[in-house]
Amino acid sequence: MKRLKIAVEEAQREAEQRAVAAEQEAAALQVQLEAARSSLDGQLAASNELVATQALRMAEMEGMIAWLQQELEHMRDQNRREREASLRLQQEITLLKVAAGAC
């Protein structure tokens, strides 16, 4: 009977030791989980910041593209007006030459 009692006590101690070890392992895993979560949160924040920066750069580039398109359109209009003026001058010169030849 005494042996049985000792065996039961020993089994209880071993079970308690395993329970303590399991709790310690669970606590260590919880710390690792929190560290991983914190690391992922940091990576996500950095990624979000990078995306925001890239979106800002894209918006700036789109604004610059729109401005360049307006400038190009303005230059095209100016070029068209200058061609029309040049054609009118050529016509006037031709008319003057014809008039001078008639004299």
C-alpha cells in the first residue's frame, strides 16, 4: 500500500512537472507569437507607408503628365497658328508678285 501511495505521489509530481513545463512552453510560444505579430505589424506599416509614398509619386507624375499634355496642346495650337500665318504671308507675297508683274 505504501508503494502504491509513493507511486501515485510520484506520478502526481511528474504530471505537475509536465504541466508546469507545458505552461512554460505555452508562455514561450505566446511571447514568440507576440513578437511575430509585432514584426508583421511593423512590416505592414512599412508596406503601407511605401504604398502611400508610391501613390503620392504616381499622383505627382500624373499631374506632371497632365501639365505636359496641356503644354503640348498649347504648342500644337501655336504651331498651327504660325503655319496659318505663314500661309497667309506666302499668299500675300504671291499676290504682290503677281501685282508687281502686272505693272
